[in-house]
Amino acid sequence: MLTIQELNEIKKKKEKLVAVRHHRNDNTPNESGYKYQVLVCGGTGCTSSGCKGVVAALRSEIAKHHLENDVRIVTTGCFGLCALGPIMIVYPEGCFYSAVKAETIPEIVEEHLIKGNPVKHLLYQQTVCDDGSIKSLDETDFYKKQLRVALRNCGVIDPEDIEEYIATGGYQALAKVLTEMTPDDVVQTLLDSGLRGRGGGGFPTGRKWAFAKASVSDQKYVCCNADEGDPGAFMDRSILEGDPHSVLEAMAIAGYTIGANQGYIYVRAEYPVAVQRLMIAIDQAEKLGVLGDNIFGTDFSFRIELRLGAGAFVCGEETALMTSIEGHRGEPRPRPPFPAVKGLFGQPTILNNVETYANIPQIITRGADWFASMGTETSKGTKVFALGGKITNVGLVEIPMGTTLREIVEEIGGGVPNGKKFKAAQTGGPSGGCIPAEHIDVPIDYENLIALGSMMGSGGLIVMDEDNCMVDIAKFFLEFTVDESCGKCTPCRIGTKRLYELIDKITSGKGEMEDIDKIKELCAYMKSTSLCALGQTASNPVVSTMRYFMDEYIAHVQDKTCPAGVCKELTSFEIIPEKCKGCTLCARNCPVNAISGKVKEPHVIDKEKCIKCGMCMNNCKFGAIVKK
Amino acid sequence: MYKEPAIPFRGTKEQEQELTAFIAAHKDEEGVLLPSLQKAQEIYGYLPIEVQTMIAKGLDKPLSEVYGVATFYSQFSLNPKGEHRISVCLGTACYVKGADKIMEGLEARLGIKCGECTPDGKFSLDSARCIGACGLAPVMLVDDDVYGRLTVDELDGILAKYRG
């Protein structure tokens, strides 16, 4: 058993080691015991771009120069700037190396770690000033407007070392709750903080806990929803990979508050790194005694088990998730009874999402007022977004509620690449909607997004430019929901399919104006009659694109054209004879031999044969082929 | 609907023992069916009807229930996978960057549709729902190797590496 005093001793022992990683080119003394600490991002994004090779190269160079006692290598969770991976930061200076290659490691070790001169040409260029000085990462466009609360330890600590978590104040909140607070105090603190569910719905977390606390039962459960199924979203994964203990700690706090001794984390099997780090974290927490029996010498005991999701989007819905943990097809159940009354295995249960949990330890230690001081009137704190699509800085960002979409896209995200024009951003994934350019200055919070016909969702934010067809995007999301509808209720099972067929008819150029009315009617029925949120919100991408981009729908139906040139049936390729040099490259690349013409004479595309693959246009060196 | 697989079941005694041992150890835990199917797929690589029958018998559940759960979740496959498993991410970030073109390109080159396996058993092709490497979109996985910022032109070269 671990006492609070022992917890504080671990904190004291490791504090200085971790403190240096908050240095940003200032003159705070480095008391970490190492001359340098090299932090390499080990998140999924950087792993995909080759960070393991970088770490291996670092280890071998450091061994070669006998620097083991001077340099500490730490594999961390996500830094956020996935587009520039693999990412590496060297402390105490805080030098940010981006797109690191194993081949350049000898140079970095030799110049920076041995001679003390940062290798400027390999640094993230935004951190190198015109006069050659190096500026802090916090001053770059990507990080300047961010505020890291849920992600505070991601990219700072080694997620596989519980002592590093403790060094940053980890498990202090649990200690405080168990020894100084009653369950009612915890609920009140959460209510005062204004924290709302980060998984999409935005239900006040304190109220949810109060309901489960009020239910009378010998057995209650605490569940964590880590079944992040929204395609294009990776917030929860990054938290689990970068700071798994924050979730475990919050779940234990939840257990104490509602009177549960058992927790379950339902995590996607598709997230092997997150699963691995969670297993390590649970194991370390049990060994140390911050999970298990009689935590900190109190009579509170709490254990956590992992359950692996098997790939079903509907399992993100709370009742479906519980049905799945029980070992069945993950089909939702009607509510009421709500999980707080009758949830997992028929017992009172609370279910929160990963990001919600990650906020809670800090709300306890820093206070409800601190949390409530961030954000807007109705939405407090911060929100993590996974920025993707047509944006320069693809990655993970955390911003205070109330930040505008323009700040996210243009400043943090670095704008739309290739000089293209911003068209819309999709939030809330297949359950959400799009925010068009005309509303780019609206502050982001729960209410504003709903008023715009979208929703906060779990945090996927996909940027689309002028080359994306909004009807096609609506079709893409519907195809997803058709596939993921569990089939239990008719409005969703059949509704999504019929809706998909209607949209498909329009993108194939066979749409009629009355189809648009049919679509609107069907969307309304699905919304009002589906059993769970999946069916109720499945029509949102259609309703929202119709609201802002009806002209595109009408162009598809009446003019039989796709303004963005995406829908194949409605586009055609043509060669401009004046520009064609007759080089024959297009004809040679055409997979169906649809292009004919003599050498040095303008070529012609046979539209009957053309399959509109675009190979000709991609290969033409003279810009002589256009898509209409 | 159940379709007889083209490739016959070739399970070994050792595999069966491993599965039976797992079931015996966890039989009485609540919600054990899903972990059992996950274990079985880990052992056999897929869940043919023979394996589902073993699980149904071991857990004393109707085969229909086992089949119902096995077909509900996309992680489970009733068909064997190729020697090299290709999955193309069709998550939103990859889709807006043209992942559909990559999928079409692979289907054309391999002569199979998404979800199928080449007749020689060399490649199977699937779609993935977002592997979280959105920064590298569009992305595909061949076994555990990630190929990011893909163009259709690169596909022949990548496939050649695995044809060996």
C-alpha cells in the first residue's frame, strides 16, 4: 500500500527531471541530472512516419559517444504537429526538430548534444528567427493560441513511467478526493467547473455523476468510452497514448464519488499503441497501489479492466457500448432507463469519454473556478480537435472554448495548402455537419455549433477546400452510416440506405427536383424516430450541406454538373487543341485507350470510352487537359 | 448469408488446444464471448464456421448467437486473409485527399474487390476506418508497414516489393 507521503516523495524525486521539459529557451537552471533530454514523439502519427528508426539511431549514436549518463531519451505521446513527424525536442533549450530522419541523427548528436550547437537547418523552420536565434515553440503559429489542459502531459512525460506522471502532480487529485472531500463535494466541484461531456453530447458531467451517485445498489460501475469511431478523429487515442494515467486517476475519482469499485475501459482494438500503454499503466498503478485495495490507506478499493472494441461505430453510443462489454452484438437499448439507473450488467453506471476524464484530475487540484475561467458562458474549459483534411498543419490542437474557426484554420492550422480557397469545415463526423466559410468567425462552443446545424462531436475537424464536392461529402458520410447502422431499428437501418440511394442518384446525374423534397422528408423522419443517436443524427451531414450548399445540389440535379468536378458521372475530360503538343503521353497513360491522335498533332478523348480516372490530366505536362 | 469459403479450413490440433484452454479459463466470466472471438481470430487469423462451432460448444451458447456477434463487428473476418494484408484508410481525412483513387487503383491492379483475397492467396484487400495517421493522408497499410502521402503511381512499386 502506498501512503500519500510516499506519493509526495516520488513526486519530489522526479520533479526536477520533468520540470526542465517545460523550459522554453529561458534561463531556468537545468537540475534534471542530465545535460540533455531528448523527447521523441511515439504517437501513432510519428510511428507511421518512422520515429522508431529515429530512436534506434539515437540510442546507437549515444552509445557510440558514451553519452548514456548525459543524455536521456524519452519516448512521449503526441506533440500535436503530426504533419511534421517524426518530431523530436531537445531540452533544456527546447529545440524542436521536425521531420527527423535517422540519417541526420549523427549530425544532431555530434553538433548539438556534444558541441552544444543546435542544428538550425534541421529545426522546425518557424522556430528559427531571421537573425538566426531560436524562438520558443510556444511562439509559433501552431502553438501560440493553444491551451493544453487535457493534453498537458502529452509530449512531456514518458507515458510508460508512472513516476513521471506523479512528478507532474499525478494522483494528487485522487489523494485529495479520498482524504479531504466527500462524494458530494466532488459532484459540486464538477458542477461548479461547468465541465460538459467531451464525447459529443455535451451533457454536464457533474449531473451525470450525481444521478449515478443517487442510485441505490451494492454494485455500480465506471466506464470509459475510448471507442473513438469517428473517422478522422484521434483525440482520445492521443490522450491514451500520451497520458494514460490521467484517465485511470479520473475513473478512480468517479468510482469514489458514485460508490463503484470496478471500472471498464472500452478501447478500440485498432489502437494497438493505446491498448499497450493502458495495459502498462494499469499494471504500474496496481503495483504501486494507486489502484487496487484500500487506496492510500482508506477503505476505498478500485480496479480497472480493459475491454477491446471490435470495430463497430455504434458502440460509441453508451447503451450499445455496455451491451458490447456484456459480450453481445453492440446494439443500443431504449432509454430510459438511463445507465445511471440501469447500465452495465443492469447496474448503475457512469460512462464518460477519455477527454472528459483527462480534465477531471486538474479540476480537482486546481479548482472549479480555474476551469470555469476558461471558455464561454455555456462551454467551459478547452476542447481538443483533430485537425485534418485540406490543411497545412494536420495534427492535434487544444484550444479554449470560444476560439473561432478562423483562428483554428488560418492561424493554428496554417491555412489551406496550395493556394486553394477554404470552403467548409466538418465537425462531429458522421453525426455532425459542416460550417461554411461565411460562419468562419463564430466562436466555437456547444451552443453555437448546434445553431449552425453542426455539433461539437468528439473533436474531428476536417477542412474542405474548393475541390471538395459537398454532395459527395454527404454521400461519403452516409455510406459510412449505412455500413455502421446496427440494424436494430427500422428508421436507421432502412432510412440510411434509402437516403444513400437518393443522394447517389443525384451524384450520378439522375436526380430530379422532387428527390430533394423526398430527402428532406426522410431526414426529418429518421431524426424523430430512430432509436439511438446514430440514426437520429445520421441525416445531419445531408441536412447541413443542403442548408449551406443547396446550389451544389441544384447544379447536380438541374444542370447535371458537379461544380467541384468530383462526381465522376457528371464530369468529363477534354483536351484543349491549342495547348496540346501531341506528345502522346496522355494516350500512353490512358488505361482504356480512349485517347487518339498523331504525334505532334492535337489529341482527342473518346468520351464513350473514357472512365474519368484523370490519369491523362495528371500526366499532361502542358496543362492541355481540363476537367469540366 | 453464409457462403462456403473457397479455401478449406486447415486448423491444427495445437490451435484447437490453445482455444479450448482459453475458453476453459474464462468460461465463467461475464461478457466472455467477444474476448473468445478475438482470441480465436488471433489464433486462426479468421473465424470459419468450424471455429465458431468450437466456441459455441465451449461456451454452451447457440451457434446462431456466436455467428451473430462474429458478423456484427468489422474486426472479425469469416474469410481467410492473404499472405499480405492491404488496408486502405477510407477515413474522412484520407477520403478528402483522394483515398478512393488509391482503392480503385489497387482493385484494378490486384483484380479483386475490397474485402476479397487474390486467388493465389498472396494479397487481401480491405478498407480501414482511420488508422489515425491523418497527417500522412492518404494512407495504406501493407501488413504493418504504413505508406503515407500515397499516389496511384507508387502502387506498382509497393506491390512488387511484396510479390517477392
